[in-house]
Amino acid sequence: MSILNKLAQWLPFGKVPEMSAQEVYKRLQKNDIQIIDVRSKIEWNKSHIEGSINLPITSLSIDAIKQLELSPEITTVVICLSAHRSIPGVRKLKQFGFSDVYQLEGGMLSWWKLSLPTSK
């Protein structure tokens, strides 16, 4: 992979598969998804989706994924504040073998706008 391609994967631009906040909430009720929140620990501590795993984008690595025992076979949703940091998060997870991976459309801003439940 060229240097340009390596750098491009971290850019918060472009299209990745998305899942709406309503769909994420429905899937959480069925307990058939895993959520990786790539915001900072400070952001996550203020408000996060219950059951989400905080793994800041700067720490997203195959070793961290293995340590957290995340499964590439389970539908995975990557979230951040406004759906910018989650774009490279989705790309990295696909590189790590996750096939069914999405970003939360609109990020936590869309979740909060719908007044969906959060934890602190």
C-alpha cells in the first residue's frame, strides 16, 4: 500500500456504509450488534450508548480489537460525535476482517437529537 493510500484511509471524507440511529437502537434491543465508540475517553464519559465500547480512534489497532475480544462476525457500528472520526474507523475495521461494519449516521448528534437513551 502506498503512503498516499495509507494516509487516505485516515481522512474523514468519503462514503462508508451507514446505519440510522433508529436502526442501531432497534438492533441493540435484539442484542445482535456491537458498538465501538471512537471518541475520546472524556467525550465517552460524558454521554455514551449503553453497551458501547470506547476505543478512541487514535488507539484503534488490531491488538486493541483482539484485547477487547470484539468479533468480526458480529455486525459492528462505529460511532463518534458527528460521523467524521467513524469513517476511518469503519475503514480500519474492514482491513481487520470485519465485513458487516457501519458508521452511525450523523454520529452521537443524531442519537441525542432523537433523545435515545445514553449512559454517563
